[in-house]
Amino acid sequence: MALSLLLLFLSLLTLSHSEQLTLNYYRKSCPKFEQIMQDTVTNKQITSPTTAAASLRLFFHDCLVGGCDASVLVSSTPFNSAERDADVNLSLPGDAFDLVVRAKTALELACPDTVSCADILAVAARNLVIMMGGPYYAVKLGRKDGFISKSTLVEGNIPKPTMSMTQLIKLFASKGFAIQEMVALTGAHTIGFSHCSEFSTYIYNYTKNSPSDPSYNPRYADGLRKACADYQSNPTTSVFNDIMTPNKFDNAYFQSLPRGLGLLSSDRALYSDLRTRPYVENYAANQTSFFEAFGRAMEKLSLVGVKTGRGGEIRRRCDAIN
Ligand code: HEM
Ligand SMILES: *[C@@H]1O[C@H](CO)[C@@H](O)[C@H](O)[C@H]1NC(C)=O
Ligand SMILES: *[C@@H]1O[C@H](CO)[C@@H](O)[C@H](O)[C@H]1NC(C)=O
Ligand SMILES: CC(=O)N[C@H]1CO[C@H](CO)[C@@H](O)[C@@H]1O
């Protein structure tokens, strides 16, 4: 009884944090916020088209490790190995970090000490989804930046393609997401790249009798073997997550899964596992349905573990705790 009351109290506490966020948080304190974000994001995406996927993934990782509090942006110091340098960060791409630095610099000029790095990352990810053709969703503002960023806190909080569907479902559930929301969010793989090392064991020497995982379309597996031929000497070799429309945020990713065109083992599992397949089929058939579900799930992701009040700070530099 006492424990369940305590749990209720704790959940109300977290609820109240996300409820303190508002859509027009910077209306008075930084009226140019939306405009500066939009200009910075547009310029960066036009000059570096990999920024969109990079930022979306960076935001996802930030939110899953200790909440959406820009902890992923902090650089390591001699005294602290930060979140972004965890083994499982799988080389988070630099374009997204650069985008945040640019936005922060512009915002500090217009309204010093006002806008959090966590809000910058949340809005950047949303604006980039739209630029790629994806859905609009509302991003509430007023997140504070976190005080803690440790590489040791990453393991177990970020999904890995080698996890079983049961493990993936559990991980997302531990962050408050239903199976349907997990599938919708993973539709983010409609854009961006994966390094060959993320799936190489499924295309080379998979078993004695078959070079690749039989859940791949055989021609696709052949293509991947060729594309990744030099991956051991060149670890940056990567391929598109969605081979049909790699630069468009659409539902082609889901349409590809039943055809064996899912890149990561976890992608293919979304179709082979009967707990997730119905959602894949729905999103493959109906892009509106995917967009609605993705938008709702992103709104929810954007509120995971947010810090407000004295639970956080406005960082002066996004890569260092004040
Ligand atoms: C089943 C859960 C998931 C797993 C196992 C997973 C795993 C991965 C892996 C291994 C990569 C390749 C990284 C690299 O090689 O650099 C990747 C890329 C990516 N992931 Fe996920 N992911 C999952 C869900 C999500 C979700 C929920 C989002 C966002 C809402 C997301 C967004 C992205 C994006 C945008 C990329 C491309 C990054 C780029 O091009 O720079 N992923 N994911
Ligand atoms: C797969 O096996 C072959 C023959 O045993 C070997 O030559 C090759 O290096 C292996 N490839 C990889 C990527 O492990
Ligand atoms: C597609 O999904 C939307 C949103 O859920 C729904 O309103 C619409 O009726 C669906 N369209 C079809 C053809 O099923
Ligand atoms: C172990 C690992 O891959 N760490 C990388 C995490 O991401 C940063 C980029 O921000 C790389 O510099 C690290 O090497």
C-alpha cells in the first residue's frame, strides 16, 4: 500500500514535469525562437542532407537515456566519460551535434541564457522530419538541460538490432511505449543509414548452408554483400535503411518489410513477429495512419523524463554542463 502510494506520487511528479511544458514557452523570452530554429535547420539540411536522420536518431537516444535533457550532447572530459562516448552509441553522427551548436550560437545572440539545448534538439528533430516529407507534430517547450551524462548509463537503454523482439518490446515498455508505438517510432528508419557492421553477421557466413539470413530477399542480400564488400577495411561503409525512398519520410519502409527488404535484424523482426506485424501491415497500407501514429508517439517521446525548474539548467554550451 505504502509502496503503491509512493509509486503513484512519483508518477504524478514526473507527469507534472511534462505538464509544465507549453507550446509557446519562449513567446516572450525569445520571440525569434521558431524563426531561428527554422532558418538554422533549413540551411544545415540543405548543405548536409544527412542531418535529418542524424538528428532524429540523436534525439531518440537522448530521450531514452535519462530523458530528453540534452545529456547526449555533453562531451567527455578527463574526469567523465559522457553518454555520447558509450560503446553502443554506434558513432552518433556529427552533423546533428553541429546543427545544435549552430542553433545554440544563433539563439544565444538573440536571447542569451534562455533556450535549452534539450528544446533545440527536440524542435530540430521535428522540423527535419517535416522537411523530409513527414508529419507535423506539436513539440512542447520548456525542457531544462540535465546535469548528468555518463557512458555507463547508456547500456540497456538503447535498442540494439541484435535484441529479440521480446527484449525490444520490454525496453520500449520500460520507457512507457506500447508495441504499436514502438513500431510507429521505428518507422524513423524510412530515412538515414546503417553501418555494415550493424548487420554484417546476417549477410556473411550466416550459417554453413546459407550465406545470409533467409528472412532477407536473396537479391537484396546479394546487393548488401556487394555494397559492404570493403566494410572491414573501411568501417564507415554504410547503406540506406530504406532502399526504396531513402531520402523521403514516407511509409515505404513498412512496405519493404514484407518483401524481405528490412536492413537490420530488428527491422525484419517487425514483420516476422506476430505481435508487431499487424502494425507493419497497417502502416504499409495507409501512410496517413503511420503519420498519425508516428506524430503521436514522437510527442510522447519528446516528453520522456523531461527536467523542469531546478531539476535542470540552461546550458551555456550544449556540449558542457555549466
Ligand atoms: C527497434 C528499435 C531500434 C533499433 C534496434 C535501432 C537501431 C539502429 C541502428 C543500429 C542504426 C544504424 C546506426 C549506424 O550504423 O550508424 C539506426 C539508425 C537510425 N535509427 Fe534506429 N533503431 C531503432 C529504433 C529507432 C527509433 C525509435 C528511431 C527514432 C524515432 C530511430 C531512428 C534512427 C535513424 C533516423 C537512423 C539513421 C541515422 C543516420 O542516418 O544517421 N531508430 N537505428
Ligand atoms: C566467410 O567465410 C569465408 C570462408 O570461410 C571467409 O573467407 C570469409 O572471410 C568469411 N567472411 C566474413 C565476412 O567473415
Ligand atoms: C487510413 O488511416 C486513417 C487514420 O487512421 C483513417 O482515417 C483512414 O480511414 C484510413 N484509410 C483507409 C483507406 O483505411
Ligand atoms: C565507442 C564509440 O563509438 N564512441 C563514439 C561515440 O560518438 C562520438 C561522436 O560523437 C565518437 O567520437 C565516439 O568515438
